[in-house]
Amino acid sequence: MTSIRALPTLTAPVEDYLKVIFELEAGDGVAGTNEIAAELGVAPASVSGMVRRLAEHGLITHERYRGVHLTKAGRRAALRTIRRHRVIEAYLTRALGYPWDLVHDEAERLEHAASDELIDRMAAAIGEPTTDPHGAPIPTREGTLDEPELLPLAAVEVGVRVRVQRVGDRDAEQLRYLAELGITPGRQIEVLSRAPFEGPISLRIGRVTKTIGPGLAKQILVAVR
Amino acid sequence: MTSIRALPTLTAPVEDYLKVIFELEAGDGVAGTNEIAAELGVAPASVSGMVRRLAEHGLITHERYRGVHLTKAGRRAALRTIRRHRVIEAYLTRALGYPWDLVHDEAERLEHAASDELIDRMAAAIGEPTTDPHGAPIPTREGTLDEPELLPLAAVEVGVRVRVQRVGDRDAEQLRYLAELGITPGRQIEVLSRAPFEGPISLRIGRVTKTIGPGLAKQILVAVR
DNA sequence: AGACAGAGTTAGTCTTGCCTAACTTATTCC
DNA sequence: GGAATAAGTTAGGCAAGACTAACTCTGTCT
């Protein structure tokens, strides 16, 4: 059985690199040095150094000047970290009443320190959640992750009713704003109008109408119907 | 107000050194290089190096070849870490059903990653505990710690009835054994007999009689009556 | 095709925290 | 009081991760 467990202990920076590479690969298909550096708030040269080490440890493959890919082991480690992160987020909000704009930073630190045992107990305590508070799916213990196909709200046609499934979790202020608007996972909304040239979008949320910018609308992932 | 909060961020090793120095100072009155090294599982030379850095940062004072003492800032940082550790232990057992022999190791890692916010929420969630699962008192948010005067069970005279207040938390196997014997904080026990020359000690625990060695008896701290 | 911008890499340095080996100081014991 | 022993320190290294500055690819645009 391929388990997400029983990996050699990785340092916190290594776990962070793998997590970021996983996410970039899922988006672009490839993770570039500068992208990784930007995501981690680190100089590109530092990434080159780490990439060499990660490749030596068999966690990624690296084509010079081309980009990096996770190996099976790397992917496994990345998913383990992502599972930890999301379970912690879910636990903090559901069991400790943590506001959803603060859980990300807390989880960012705890994910490197919590044992698998603790993660499992947290998950069990809140009924084995399948998503985190921002709607991101939680990888299983076994290392599988099913990412449903979602549409950014920015791409939804006028008149269509959609259901919010997931929102960006990085920016605490943005999360507070979304909560204020009532845009949280599970919420039904309808696109009332869209200004041309990437202009603002009018939405019906419950009984009220709100207008948001196109940048924010890209951070809101929805499913049609 | 002198708060336990608002300290510069310290690295995990630094927090560990301060914690250990605090505990050794509480015991011996002075913390020696070799003691610190043994406690942390590190070479004495490494301690000398760290001691220099801690002194430079004003967390300890150091008399060469004599030993170290915490400064006020150092003591504050140590108590903050100890509070975190003990709140985490208490939370894990009371809220997540963690067995008491496992909480120490988990807390050892989480104490460096948890925010003050999280620690406060955990403490609130379980009713502001005053001791950890092994009976150790939890420092307050403000950095005060009241350590009651306790007697090792090894020093109790025959015929005296005592109440278990606190047990050593380092050794998981010892904790499992104590649990099996029924020796947990709050438990009433009576010393039935003591063999001379640091020999075994017979105890009445509830309705049963058990005999323990003198080493274990030193790890059990009690209050008379 | 050639030049240029942008992405990526190398070289060299720094800090933290650890190690071993060799040295120094303090203490204790005859 | 002087030697043995324990405790503590210095010297010299190493690995991880970060940085800046300087270099080299790659790919695009004309």
C-alpha cells in the first residue's frame, strides 16, 4: 500500500518548497524558479540552490533552465503537507472558532510540527472533513486528492446561477471582505451583469446585490447550477 | 504591564535552551553546561556556543566555568514556552483524548509553532486549566508561575497518607506504567513500608497494594494530607 | 540572423546550530 | 601543595538556507 505516511523527516523549508511546486504544477503544468521564489518570498538564487538539493534527494526532477517536476516521492510529501495544512485549518475553525482569515497563517506554521497522529485525531474530531474552510479539498491519508473542475467567477456568463465552491485563502483582508459580502463556500449567487473589458461584475447574493472587481472575481471558484 | 507577550521571535532551539535552563535553575539553583547538554541531547561544546549567543542577546548571564542564569527577558521567554507546552498538553488530553504518555513529544514540537492567539483559545476551550496532565502548573499569560512545595514520594515516611500532585513527564513508558498502577495527579496513596538503603516502597493505592522502586518514587511528587 | 529582455544559474558570503578534538580551569583527594 | 578528574571552553568543520552580484541561457521580436 502506498501510504502518505512513513516518509523521511523533511525540514520545514523543504515541505514549503514541495507544497508550492505542487500547486504551481497543478496550475501551469510547470513550476519555474521565479514563480517558486515569488510564492515563497525568497530570492531566485535561493530557489536554484534548494532545487539542486531537492533533486539530489529524489523529490523533484530538474531540467536546467526549464523547470522542475515533482517525483512520486515529492508529490507524496507535498500532498501530506497539504493535507496537514487543510485539516488544521478546518479544525481551527470548526473546533476552536478561529476566524477564517486567520487560519491560514496559523496552519502554515503548525503543518510542519503536527504528527500524523494529531492530524488524524483532529480530522476525526470534526467528522473527517473533505474540504478546508476556504473550500479547498483535503487530500486523503493515502495521498489522493480529487480536485473538482471549477470555474472562476470572472468567467461566468450573465444570468447564470452558480454555487461558490472555493475562494483564495492567502489574503486575510480579502477573506474578511468576502465574508462581509457573504461570499463563502456553499453560497448561491447569480451574475447580474458584467461590464466589458474586464470590468466590475454585479452579483445577486441572497437578497442583495453587490458589485466586485475582476481581480477578486478570479479568486472565487464556482460550480454552475 | 509586563506581559509574557510581545517578545522578539526566537528560534526553536533557543526556546528549548531557555526552557531547560529555567528548569535546571529551578532545581539546582544553577545550570551547568553539561547538564544543559545532557538535557537537550547535544554536545557540551554546542552548549558553550549557544550560551555565548544567548548572552549576547541578553537572555542569560554567563560566568565562565561557573554556569548561567536567566535574565528577566530570558525568564519571560522561558515561561512563555513552558506555558505553551503545558497548555498544549492539557488541550490534547482534554479536547482530543490524547493519551498522557504521548502529549509531551507532540507539545515539544507544537510549542514553537503555535501563536499566542491559539494557546489562549485552547486554554479557554478547556476552561483555563491550571495544570498540565502530569500535574505541572501552567504559567499565566502574564508570566507568573506558582510552584507549590512538593515532596518526592521517596521522602515520605511510613504510615503517611499523601495526595499525588505531579509526576515526571519525560518518559512515556514510565507514564504508561504509572497509569497502570493508578498513580495519577489527585490520587490518594499511603506509604505502607519502606525497605532501608533506598529500597523498594510499598504503597496502598485505592484498595490495592503495590511496590515501586526508589527511582520511580523520586518522580512522584506529593502533598501530605 | 542578431540583439535584447527575462529567466535561471553560479560564485561567494553570512548565520545558525551542530559536531569532534584538543585545550584550560576548577575541584577534590591524598 | 600538587596531581588527577570532571567540567567547561576554544578551534576548526560541516550542512542548511538565505542573500547579492555577476554571469549565461532561452526565446522573442524585428
